[in-house]
Amino acid sequence: MSSPPILLRGVSYRYGETPALESVDLRLDEGDYLGIIGPNAGGKTTLLKIVLGLLLPDSGTVEVFGRPPSESRGVIGYVPQYARFDAGFPIDVVDTVRMGRLGTGRKESARAAREAAMRALTSVDLAGLAGEPIGRLSGGQLQRVLIARALASEPRILLLDEPTASVDTRVGRSVYELLEGLSERMTIVLVSHDIGVISRHVKTIACLNVRLHYHHSRELTPEMVEAAYGCPVDLVAHGHPHRVLPAHDAGGSG
Amino acid sequence: MIGAMEYEFFQRAIVAGLLAALASGIIGTYVMARRIVSISGGLAHAAFGGIGLGYLLGFPPMAGALGFGLLSAIGIGVAELRLRQGLDTLIAMVWAVGMALGIVFASLAPGATPDLLSYLFGNILFVPPAYLWYTGGLDVLLLVVVAFLYRPLQAVAFDEEFSWVAGVPVAALFLLILGLTALTVVVLIRVVGVILVIALLTIPAAIARHWAHGLVRMMVMATAIGAVCITSGLFSSYALSAGADVNVPTGPFIILLSAGLYGVSAFAHRFVGRRSRT
């Protein structure tokens, strides 16, 4: 029996005194397409970084296909938030995407790497911008370049951090259409604070606000969305009165 | 002005300048892209501790500079990776401590107080011939590293987290680039002095960044700009002293020239950028 793509057991992480994650259990199977929603500072990016191995949990275990993340490098395609990039960095689009071909032990010619990068760019409809410096791209274009970079590594799992933050609705929709196609051949986890939008696209949904609320539902039912929307309130009821909560985060968007 | 080329010391200064421009164009581009520009100043001053120790214990000061430079580079790298200390803090510490150690060691050294200032300002007109070979060797080493590791180095500078996730040996590459920066700084200290090293590792790459959209193009452009600044600085300071009998120290003259060019480039870049957006 094969190990699940992602398996977290009792994972906790804190920044100094502030807990970011508390006893998070999560199991993803092949072909899952999970959307994790939650308020800002609810631990979403921390959770992704723990799965990636960029952060080590204070307690609990993390497995990616049955092995610790540090031994599974190259298996996961990571799409970080584009806003943290230095737009002035001297690099063009195709060279950015080629970074996805740098994996451990991958030996291939420069031509093969370039062709793989061009295929990834074509899949996000950006082949025409291959030679463009990244500083000249719009937010939505840069976002798709980062997705292409992750795809260029031919990952078995794709993790995306706020892939539609600060892009307009039309661009956001095109990103989700792209992910929907990809979800047929890889496991996808995406985090966002944009509940309204992602609830229409993902297969299952979880809510994270330090603790993870996930019911392994294969179908996205109205009850799931309801639970997701209701979750910050839930947490208040469970004794976190200081985390009162971006109710606007839940209701405003979408 | 052409008469200058008749002098062997002047020919040697030109060759040294061109070789130094290549090394600093490569490393300068990289530290600029990685946003650790102050590393060159930090390591240059850390090397001072080694120069002082050399005088104190009677071994060649440049060997001390190399040891201190490399140890500081590795120390900064390990402290950043393992202890998660801010790079800017570490660089400033190494900078001040190296300088302080150099002064303390030199003051304890027997005999006449050694002339630390000559290392600070250097003199490209009196480059020891062996250093032409050292600088040439450094250039070859840097070209080989760039030829083999260009893409991983570029990836790590652009996005360390993605590179790690993809399986690139991020920590090893970071330490490699810090070590090469230390080596470059120490070799060039003897060629052009600490101050001009900092300028050469910073200003040409900063100008190139205005216009180049790829690391290789930026390295080529930074090298060319460095070469132009050094040679025109050498010729004009020679012309001033031969023609008008005004003695301008060459190193500082090269720095002022480059800084002026940087100012022009920054304004031009802004002007061009604004036009292309409209």
C-alpha cells in the first residue's frame, strides 16, 4: 500500500509565545484538491512551510509520501505569494521557470530544460512572454509564471499560497480553471483567505485558525461552506476569546 | 596621455585594473542580486584583523587577511543559516570587530607601528607583480564557477525557499559565494585597497542593474563599466599630474568617477523608465 502524499500527525508550531498551529492532523490522498481557508495570521503559510520542510514542527510528524519533507525535495511544486518578489531582479520569464528544472539529480541538457520550461509556460498561456524581464509583468502574469515554475518540476503535489491575492477576478478565474485541469493529475493544496472564491473551485475544504477543521468531505456541500464560514465563531466558542475575528474576512469577499 | 603607456608601472596598473574589473563584475553582480552588497565592506574590514595579526606574530599580513576573510565569511554564513541572525547585523559586527582587532594587534606589534593606512587606500600604481597572477587566477576560478553553477546560484539569489524545495543545495551555495567573495575582496585589497574594493564591488554592478535583465548580461556590463572607470581614472589622473601638475590620488579618483556615472545612470534610467510606461 502506498503512503499518502501528505500526512500530518499532531503538528504544533509556535513563533515565540504565539501558537501558529496546534495539534494539526491532516491526511491527503492522491488526487485530492484541498482548499484551506482561514483568517490572516491563522497559520496557513506556516502549515505550507511545514509540509515543504522549510519549517520544522515543534511537535508532531510530517510525511510526504511516507518520508520526511527534507527527503522528499523535488516532489512538491511550491507556488509562493508573488508579492514578496523583488520585481527588479535581473531575470526573464523563461529563466525563472527553468528554476523548476534544478531538482536533485536531474541531469538534462540546457535545450531539454528550456523546452520543459517552455511547455510549462505554454500550459499557463504565457509562452509569448518568455523573453520578458519579470519586472515588466502584471501581478496576474507573475502569478502564472510562478505556477509554471512549479509545474516545470513535474511535481506530484502542488502547494499554492494565496494564488489569487491581489489579482482581479477575471485573472483569478483563469488561475482556478488552470488548477482544475491540473487537479486531474496531481494532488493540490491551496491556501487563501478568499473563502467565497475558493469554495467554488476546490474538491474539499478545510478551515485553519491555529487549529485545523477538516471533515474529509469528498464533496463540497453547502454544509461544508457553512462550517467554514462559521469556524472563527466556533473558535471563540471554544475558548479563544482574544482571537475575534475577521468576520469580514469570511463574509466580505466572493 | 598616450605617453603614460611607456611606463611599466602604468601598464601594470592597467592590466591589474582590467583583471580586477572582471572579478568584481562577477562577484559584485552576485552580491547585488542577493542583496548583500555590504558583505564586501564587512569582509574587507574583517581582513584587517588578519593583517594586524600578521604584523603582531610576524607572518605575511596578506595570509592573515585571507584567513580572517574566509573565517568571517563562513562565520557569517553559518550564523545566518543556523542561528537565524540577520545578515546585516552579522556583517556590521564583522566589519567593526575586524577593524578593531586590526588596530589592537598592530598597536601591540613590535617595532615601528605598521602602516595600516596603506592597506586601506592601497595604490593601484604600485601593484606587486605577483598579484597580477593572483588576480588572473581568481578570474579563472570565478569564470569556472559561473560556467558550472550559474543556474543554481541564480535560483538561490532569486528565491531561496523555492530552490530548497526543488532540491538545490542552498546552504552549500550560500557558503560558496561568501567564500568566493572573501577571496575576491582579499586579493583585490592588495591591488586597489579596501575602499576601492568596496566601490568596485558595488558601483559597476549597481549601474549594470539599471540596464541589464539577466545575471550574465549584468556581469558582462558590470565588468565593462568597471574596466572603463578604472582605465579612464588612471589616464585622467596621469594627465592631470603630467599636464596640469595636479596630483590626484588615482584610487579615490576612480571611485568619484564611477559614483558620478552611477548618478547619471540612475537619472537616465528613471527618465527612460517613465517614458516607456507612457
